[in-house]
Amino acid sequence: MTALFALATSFLWGLADFGGGLLTRRAPALTVVVVSQSIATAVLGAIVLATGAWSEAGPRLWFAVAAGLVGPVAMLAFYKALALGPMGVVSPLGSIGVAVPVGVGLVLGERPGLMQFVGIAVAVAGIVLAGGPQFRGAPVQRQAVLLTLLAAFGFGAVMALIAEASSTLTGLFLALFVQRVTNVVAGGTALYVSVRRGGTPPPRVAWRSLPAFAFVGLADVAANGTYALAAQRGPVAVAAVLASLYPVVTALAARGFLRERLRAVQAAGAGLALVGSVLLATG
């Protein structure tokens, strides 16, 4: 079940990133974050009320609050790094955030078997290559590297925090709701401060675009949920690596929907990631 939930996470995150990338071509990244997360918050709020999840409130929700504060910072840093480019460096470098939950799992005493260690190494190599690393070409700005590392650490920290935020299914609903409320408050505050300082006001979101924003927000929150379930049912190191296969999904979605051609290194990375996931799931 750990492998199944973790692979579902990578699928959902990959599609959410693909959808978010398309939306940021038409709207500022901060607007995409705030609107998509607001929709997800409303849906989660209804689920919390329907399931009576408020009864699960407790100190562990502070992990969800922390995840909600870290997440928007990581996402905005990543979008900014992508804008500075080159994407061929930024995208694979951002995947090293998987080291955070893996490290947490090892510190907590998890010891994957030999085949799982091999699977981790193979899968991580595949994840990096699937991002299409750019070994030559335009120089990389130091700011882009620093922002990417900040984003990677933030994404990894969110994975580790959300795994600790609940121990039951209804508790997970509440934790995800608290995380999203924090996301919206943090993102909305940043948007308000930006406008007050003379920034460009966010464009009006067309009604016909709301389904796309909803898809991005709900896919992202569902991915957080399936990851938490994966981490609760098996080794965090295994769950984190399998859940981090989402760059492969994003690359394949771009190939299927936008007819973007995969570079040879990306195709090789996707193959390695698949081999690594099999080793992790069966090791």
C-alpha cells in the first residue's frame, strides 16, 4: 500500500505541476497559488464539516501549520527560479528536496533493505535526469541556484511535516484543511503586501478558468493526502522517493498534451525512475 499511495502522489503532483505551469503562462504565480489553494480550502472545509474531523484537533496540527507556511514560500521560490532559468538546471535540481524526508526517516531509525537502497539511488538518478539537466549552455545565475535549493528544501520539508500532522484518516482531512488555510493566509498576505508596495494588482480571474484552478488545487491537496497515507503505512524513505517521481509525470504530460519532445536524457531518466520504483516496491 505504501508504494501504491506514493505512486498516486507522484501522479497527482505531476499533473498539478503541469496544470500550474500552464496557468502561470496567463496569470502571475502568486495568483495561481492563492486561487487554486482557496478552492481546495473550500472543498476541504466541507469535508471536515461532513466527517466531524474537528474532533481530531490536537498539538499535531502545528505540523500542518508549519507545512502551510513553508509550502507557498517553496512554490514561489521555485517559480522565480524557473523564470531566471535555465529550466534544464532548475527543474532537476529542485528534485533534491527528497533528501529531507528520506533523512528524517533514517534519523527516526528506518533502515530500508539493500534492494530498497539500490532502488532509492536508481530512482533519484532517474528523477534528476527526467528533468532534462542542462550540462552545457547558458550560465546559471547564483540567485537561480539559491532559489531552487530553497524551494527543494521547502518541498521536502512539507513532505516530512504533513506526514507527522495526523495519524487517522479524519485527522488527515483536518490537517490538510489547516495546511490549506495557512497557505491561503500566507499567500494572500504576500499578495496584499506586494500590491501595497506598488506591485501590479492581480488580474481578474475569468469564470471559465476556475475549473483549471480547481484541478490544480485539488490535485495538489490530494497528493499531500496520499503521501501522508503512504508515509504512515511504510518506510518514509520509500514513500518519499516514489512520491518524488512527479517530474516524470510532468514531462510525459507535456509530451502528450503539448507535443513537447522528450530529450534522450529525459527518456533515460524516466526509464531509470521506473526501474527504481519497481525495486522500491518489491524490495
